[in-house]
Amino acid sequence: MADYNYNVFWQETYKQIKNFFSADDRDHEFTLWFEKISYVSSTEDSITLSVPSAFFKDQLNQRGYAEIIQEKFTELLGTSLSINFIIEARPQTSEKKNTEKTETKETSFVKKVVVEEKRQHPNLRSDYSFETFVPGEDNSFAYNAAVAISKNPGRAYNPVLIYGGVGLGKTHLMQAIGNAAYEDEDKKVIYITAEDFTNEFMLSLRNNSMTQFKNKYRSADTLLIDDIHFFQNKEGTQEELFHTFKALYETYKQIVFTCDRPVSELKNLSDRLRSRFESGLNVDLQPPNYETRLAILEKKTQQRGIHIPKEVLDLIARNISTNVRDLEASLTKLIAYAELVNKDISLEVAQQQLRDVFGAPRQANITIETIQKVVCEYFAVSITDIKSKKRTRNFVQPRQVAMYIARELTEFSTTEIGVEFGGRDHSTVMHACDKISEKITLDSSMESMINSLVRNIKDYKK
Ligand code: ADP
Ligand code: MG
């Protein structure tokens, strides 16, 4: 078997990507995310790179950097290679570095930390701070509560549960509490995902190291557990968590949890743990409104030291309303593109580049006819049937769903929509929309069905 070594390609990829970054970003963003990647090995059609943690790996994906690496490789090599990232915690100094200027890098990073007089917690992201979080109107309570907790841990509110959908800032806010609490040198702050907590628990069971496990978590001054929905069905871990919780709570140690839904919606959770979760402050994070979305985009560009015209930020803020992660992803995509082709980010460039991300803009491309087609196909009924007066159940539901989606995705009024559904009255459309909204809140499968229909409708043109 031939020996493959794509290290030289990796070195070149690395160098070229580095040049994409503006001088300012090279010091921060690039240093942070690329300098810790190391070459490991190659096979004919794959290359393995190591990164220091699972978090790091996720970030490379989320930030679009894994994709950029992949693209650059393909370009240099002329053929597509699969890239594997393995996690390898390793000491900073003894390993081969991607740059000979290791020292400069380390000192410049340290210098920054020293200037700010902050210690860096090993498991918390330094950029997840209160300063970089834009609270917005709906989330100012969650934000203020988090600030209050960090000022008076264990006393202000305890425990605290931050819940909400993906990409709305739960982890960011939780880590901001952790970062602030960690400024006190005497305090032990532990941040862990529920998944890692579970794995560690099971490992210590296997290794007979339960005492160490217990000691570790019970000695925390602030314990942050992310994504507790993961504890559903994990009875043993729940039991252990309950005792950890109790020990910390009774000694006024701060406990913070995040969850992707309200506790009442968690299934297969012991009653006593459920009541513990619910016993403190439960705050939810809402999707940001337009003004907040714009403010977040402004903050993110500022942080990256990049100038993007206001009209472009406005375009993104108007079109991406799902969550902050999607908002950031669009921004990253745009910046990466602009740097790759060395172009300014004009409105035209943005519109063209983000077309896929935005999907079809409202009213312009989505017609009621398209909605009817996709919905009818899904339910296997005919358009004639949903336009007819027939009131049997197998026609009523598709009709209502289609009306609801029409209301959500187009600018048509209920009167106009009614006309397209066999000349129905606007109140019928309103009733349908209410009915479906209600079902969505009661039944998550309804929500996912609607979401998937919406995706199909948006994709319909392509
Ligand atoms: P979650 O844990 O709720 O899924 P994250 O905390 O991971 O969401 O947030 C996703 C991304 O969005 C992160 O990069 C985070 O910094 C950013 N983000 C979320 N909410 C805000 C906000 N209000 N202000 C600034 N950035 C935010
Ligand atoms: Mg999270």
C-alpha cells in the first residue's frame, strides 16, 4: 500500500486560509480556531487532523471553517478528500505546530488576557460574555437575571433554568455566568454538558471512581449543566444528579441548567428531579425580533473587526428570523466569500450569496398554488378537494394546514387566501390559522410536519 502524506497540502491550506483573514482577525479568530489544528495522518482519500476538544470541532463546523478547509484542500489537490477531525487533548508546547512563531502567538494571547486581567476558564469560551450578549426586548429578563446571579452566586436565584429553542443563546448566557463567576479566583466553576456529565458518570461507575466523581461535582461553587433534556431516560444519572444538586443547593452553591424546552415538557424524568429543576427561577429565551437581530449582527461584525454596510446587515436581519445561530452563519458565509474572492460585501453580493440561505423571499416566489400543491401531495389529496366544500376530516386538515402556511409564508390577507380556497370567507381562514397554531403548541409532531412542509415549499422552485 502506498504511503500517503498530505501534510504539505495541509500546510499550504493553512497558509492560504490565513491570508483570507484580515490583519485584525488573523490575531483573533484565525489564531483561536486554526492554530490548534494539527496534521495527524493521511490515506489515499482522506486526511486526519487533530483538534483539542469536541467543542472545538463543533465550532469549526458551526463557523463554517471545516467547510472552508475542505474547499481549499479540494482546490489545491484537484480532487475531493474526506477530512476527519479527531480530538486530541495535548500539551501546547511539545507538539508540532503549524507555525514556527509559537512563542509570539502564545505571548500575544497571554498579553491580551493580562491586559483584561481575566483568567481564562479552560472549558468556557471567553467570547461568551455578558458584554457580547445582546439581550433584546424579550430576553432582557433572562439577561438581567443572569447578571444578577453572576454578581451574587448561590443567593440571587438558585437554581436557574434557562430554556428555549436551538441557537437562541442559552449556552452563551450560561457561559457568561460562568466567566463572570470565574473572575473570583477562589471559586471553582464547572461547566459541563448533560451528555458529558452522563458519560463521565458511567465511566466512573465502570472504573470504580465514583468517589472522585462525587467530590468533583460537589466541590463546585458554580455548577453549569448545559442541555439537561439529555437526562431524559437516564435514570442512574438522574439519581446521581439529584444528590449532587441537593448537596450544592444546601450549601448555597450556584446551579444553572439549560434545556431546549420547559421542564414540564421533559419526559421520563424522576419527579423529585423535575421538582428541583422547577423550584428555582425558570427563564425562557425568545427568538429575537428584527431590532435585536440587527443589533446582534452589528455586535458580531464589531467583534470580528469587519465593516459590513448597514443595508447588508438589514437584509440579513429581515430575512433570517429563526435564531441567532442562523444569523451568525449567514454572516460567516458572507465574510468567508468576500475574503475568498477579495470583494467588498455589497448588497448585490449579499443577495446573491445568501439566496439559498434565505430561501424564497416572501410573496415574491411563493404562491398559494405552490403551497396547495406541496400540501396536497403530502396528504395525498387533490387540490380540487381542498378547494371544495367537502368537510370530511381528510380534507379539512390539509385545507387548514395549507391556509395556515399561506398566511405564514405570503403577504396575502385572509380574504385573499379565502378566495384561493374555493371562495371561502376570511373568518374561515382565520379559524384555520388559530386551529393549527393551537395544534402546534399542543403537539410537537404537528410543528415538525409544518416545518418540513415549509422547507419543501421553499425548495419547490429549485
Ligand atoms: P443555544 O445554546 O441556545 O443553542 P448558543 O448559546 O450556542 O445557543 O448561541 C448560538 C450562537 O448565537 C452563539 O454564537 C452565540 O454567541 C450567539 N448568540 C445567541 N444569542 C445571542 C445574543 N442575544 N447576543 C449575541 N449573540 C448571541
Ligand atoms: Mg447550547
